[in-house]
Amino acid sequence: MEAKKDKSREHVSINTELPAIYAGVRPFITDKGTYTNLVYRIHFPKVPFSLVPFYLGAGDNVGVLVILTLDAWNRPILVTTANTCGCYAISIPTEFLPPSSYPDEWPAERVSFFGEHLPSRLPSVGRDDNIQVALRADVHRVMDVRVATKHTRILEAAQKAELLELDSLKTLPSGEGTFTSFYYEHWPLTGYVKGAMKPWETLFLSLPSMDLFIGMDKAYDDAQFRCNKFYTSLKPWNRNSSDLNDFPAYLHFNGWKL
């Protein structure tokens, strides 16, 4: 991320020459146990404007969340992905999670999800394994999730990203010894990513969702911005129950029995 100030104006952008993944740890408790979420966040300069194909989510500074849920034995049991606007949130279990904890009628092989076809479950994850998340070009939708062993070939063109603290997004250097947040800090845009307005989503979805800032990317699981619900359902009456900030509530909303 980069931040620049020009007189009284401030501009936040994504530097693709210096890729970074922002990571944090978030524990949570349910009636069945204690768990830990490993949160990974990455951003891209934009979803480009396009009419054919039509990109509803066109806009700047878009991002993707990957949340790895560990059980009390630090075994990965659930992989949750979502765009940082709250859309396309889905959770995929690993073999460490017993089927009794799955939602009712969970598919056996693939799950169809807003045009993408993702695996409905992943194998167990070993100490030397990695969870790989593949994104579709331009729209940055999650198109595949898989477990890769240490023998899996990594693309030679892959570029390593620096791993940074999730909270460092609130203290981006902006020149001359000053710092600024990646998020707006004042009403009415508190907690939203700076410069992340989505014109098409505002035009077509703000009325049915009853949210003028629908589609804007936002902070996740940050106490400072908890007033800004990270809801994952467009239905206004599900705003609280589908809030990814309240991970146990999100799991219950989607039928998971953790």
C-alpha cells in the first residue's frame, strides 16, 4: 500500500511492484470449543470497468480475505474466503472437521457459488503443506482452493509477497514523517477503504440492500471500525446475523456447527 498527500488531498493506492499480504490472529469461542482464525488480506489496484463482459464490481483498491480456522489442536479445519466488500463469502472444510459439523445437505464434491465451482471439502493439511487460493483475473474472484504438498510445483513466475501486520494498514507512511490509515476514519465513510467506491454496485444494488455504500471494501474485525458491519448477505434483515466480524454468528448463519 502507498499513501501520498498533495496539499489538502490524500491518495491511497496499491503498489504492485511491492506486493504485500497483511496478516492477523483472531481467537473466538463457540459453545463447542475454542478456535483461532488466521486472517490474511491482500489488495489489488482495481477491478477494471468493462461492459462486455460486464463487471458489476468495477472500482479501485479491491481486496480478498482468506481466513484459516484452527481448532484447539491447531489443525486447519475451515478455509473461508471473501472479497473485502463482504461479497462472495464461502467456507470450505478440511478432513479435520467431522461431517457432523457441516451444514445440512452440504455437497459431496463441488459447491456451485455465484458462477464459480469450488471444492466442497479439502484433504487434511500437513505440517509441510500449503493452502493455495487461485483468483480469477480482473475480477479477483476466488476460483479454486487446494492443498499443496511440498512437492507441488510452484509457478516460476510467482512473485513473493511481504507478510505484514494487519493493523499496519492503519499507519501507512504518507511522507515527511506522517502516517495515515488505509480506511476512512470519519462519518459517513468510517471503516471503508479509501477510494474504493463501486459506482455500478451503488447504482444497481444500493436500493435493494438499503446501503448507499454497497460494494465498498472495508476494514475487517477491527475494534475501531466494528460500527461498520462486514455483512455477507445483501438482505438488510440479515445484516447482523451474516456479519463476518462476528465469526460464530457468521458460521451459524451459514449452517456450520462448530
